Amino acid sequence: AAVAQDSLMAAVKPALQHLVKVLVESNPGRYGFLWHWFDEIYVLLDLLLQQHYLTRCSASFSENFYSLKRIPIGDHRQQPLATAGLPKRQHWKSLLLLVLVPYLKGKLEKLVSSLREEDEYSIHPPSSSWKRFYRAFLAAYPFVNMTWEGWFLIQQLCYILGKAQHHSPMLRLAGVRLVRLTAEDMQALEKKLAGATTSQTHRYVRTRLSCLRKALAGIAFSLSTGLSISVFFLQFLDWWYSSENQETIKSLTALPTPPPPMHLDHGSGSALLPKLKTVCPLCRKIRVNATALSTSGFVFCYRCVYNYVKTHQRCPITGYATELQHLVKLYSPES
């Protein structure tokens, strides 16, 4: 669960990005600013969301989704309840690493992408200092990124093999580790959420609130279980409407639809279909050396269809343009 929760927030951002993309395409004048400032709006919303969950549950949004909480490293006393919150130092370090690091990493990737485009269509002279700096930065970035991703991968492998307490280096930098929520944590969170009272005079109200909490819990459970499906569906839509996929669809749908078969007039020398399937439509006799036309699928005697196609360059039944290389010899099981 500790490793799986990282993929939850990684899937939420592309889903919201696709939603904003759809809004902008429907009305660029009204929603264009959302696309232009999407990263900043998202990091602000993410900051508020993570701050709320860290204060209330001692965990990030995705960690709480998987029933996890954060506790300080080196605290061997009895684990504090999730409602107690983290110490201020660990709280703010966790918040910055949860929100600021992904934001800066995304901005750096966009900067590298824009620099690569500028490098291809640069107006700077080849010997300019800017050109040398761009090329040095672009050459070093893949190695820096590989080191960063390798650091995370090695940490996850050590965690899976039981050699480390953290599945992510960010947890170690924040000075916390993840543990499962206990039954006491669950009860404390429910009490904090519901604001339950023990007064006997409010028993009727408590009953109604209990029913309401159960209903809200059912709705929350439905939303949580449907979140992964919704994210997958939105990612599927993002792939479906991507430029690469649309080009493939257009290339397939642009092909002309073949016309339906049209029988030629009997007076023009064309053949009519016989009632017996073993009869050649041209000579009206039992087929000899059965041969099919790959352009239409009809079967004739080899000699009959060879002479006809050589003379008319078309199918005797449908009139489709046909060449001699379209003749296909048929072999019966007896032969």
C-alpha cells in the first residue's frame, strides 16, 4: 500500500489536466487562463488538500486513502494517534516535499523541453555562451534525471525486500515513516469528524447523525472505489483524444468506402450467377480447375476466368477492376 499510494496523486493530475483541456477547447476565452496557470492552480489546491490531511490525519491525501499515517522517525514510544498531528518541523517538511518538489520537477521538465526546442531553432550564434550553456544543461539533465529516478527505484526495492523503513527518499528527508492506522486511530478520526456528544438529551440527534454519517460513509466509500476507475477512464479519454491517436483514426477513416457489388448487364457479355454453386458463371458447366478472384471472391473455371480477365480486366460478376495476378487457385480436400 505504501508503494501503491504514490501512483494515486500521479494519476489525479493528468485527469484534472484533461478536464481543464476539455473546458478550454469548449470556451477558450472563458477558461483559457485555467490552462495557462494550471500548474500554479493545481499546486495551490494540492497545498490546501495536503495541509488539511496532514493536520487532521497526520498523512497525505493518498496515504490516508490507503489507511496510512506518518509518525516521526526514532519515536519508539507508543505511537501517537493520527488526530494528534505531526510535530511542526516534520509537518512543514512533509508539506513542502509533498507539494513543492513535484511542482519544481514538473517545471524543470517543461523548461528542458522548451530549451530543446530553442536549441533546434536557436537564433544564437553557434559560438555564443548561451548556446554552450544550453547544450551543457541539456546534456547533463538526462543523467541528473536518471540519478533521481534511480534513487527512488533503489529505495523502493530496499523497502520491498525489507532492507529499509521508507519506500521513498522524501519520507526520510521529512523525518517520518509510514505505519498502518490502528483501531484507536479509526475511532479518534470518526469522533473528530462527527463531533460526537455523550449527552443523553441529544440521543435523538445522535441517532440521526449516525444515520447521516453512515450514508456519507457509504457515499465516500463509493467515491473512493470509483476513483481509480474514473482516473483510468479519464486517462483513456486523454489517450483517445491525443493527437497521435487522432491521426491514426483519421488515416483509417479517410480510406474510401468500397461501393457495393453491382451486377453487369447480361447483354454486355457479363455472367449471371447460376443456382448451383458448383457451376461456373461463365461457361455454365461444372467448374474445372476452380479459381477465385481475390477482388470479388467469386469462383470460375480457370480457363474461363483467365480469358475473360485478360480481355476485359474486370470481374465478370461485379465489374471490379481485376488483373491476372488476382486469380487464386482453389484446392479441394480430395485433391
